[in-house]
Amino acid sequence: MATTARSACPLNMSLELVGDRWTLLILRDMIFRDRRQFRELLANSTEGIASNVLATRLESLVDADILTKAPHLGHKQKIVYSLTDRGVDLLPAMIQLGAWGATHTSSPAPIALWFRIAAAAGPEVWHQLTDELRARHRDQQPADPSVEPTFSRLAAEFRRATTAGTSSAT
């Protein structure tokens, strides 16, 4: 990506690549909700992203080598976006940012709880998540199909926590 950064500070340079609101939300939907097509990202946007904004942000992410785009195998007119290694490497930072928001904002309890669980799982689990995400975005099979995916284990832990919280509230 041929842009001039405001400063050489790594945080500034990172924010110039992915720091605007819509870009982070697109990445959230790709990483945690497995949305990889324009229509999925547009129609399922909780925040209501406009189609022109989505198109611009997707192109900037492709230009920055955070995403790739390729024709859908079953429908050549559809485009599938995939995370590159650079994009997958954002997962731990996004978990931490979500956990910070869960602690310091008025995020609804179930969403906040998911990020707290993911953050508490720690770096070893984040590494497993990034491996799974890389395989999914490269259309590869899991290394060991008999092992339950880490995303599924975290989802099960979240369901247990929300069920326990619901039963104790009644």
C-alpha cells in the first residue's frame, strides 16, 4: 500500500491501516462470524454499513495485503474475501480490544462475556485460533479433524457460562 504515514510510530501506522471504525467491524465479521462475501458483510452488518463504504474498505484491505479476493468456486461472479497471514495476525489484538470494551463500555452482557472468555483463554488458545483461521481462509482441512476446533470450544464455554448465568438468575 503506497501511502504516506503521518508518523513512523508503529501504533500510528497500524491505525492508518486498520484503525477506522468500519474496517475493524469488517474484520470482526470475517474473523469471528466467518462472513467472506460482500453480500454477507453488507446484509448482516449490525451497525448498518453502506455498500459504498464496504466496497471502499474491502479494496483498501486488499491493497494493504490484509485480505485477498478471488472468484467463488461455485459462482464466478461472486467474490470471496480471505484473510492473509497479516489479517489473521490481527485476531489477538481484536480479542484484547473487545475485552477492553467489555470492561470499559456498556456493551451488552452476552457479547462482553464472549470477549472476556476469549481474552482469558490466553495466548496459547489465541495461537490455536489463528491456526484454525489460517486453515479456514486457505480452504484447508484442520490438521487433526478428530480434535474439536478451538472456536467451537470457546463457543461451548460461552454457552455454558450464559446458561449458568440464566439458571442462577431464575
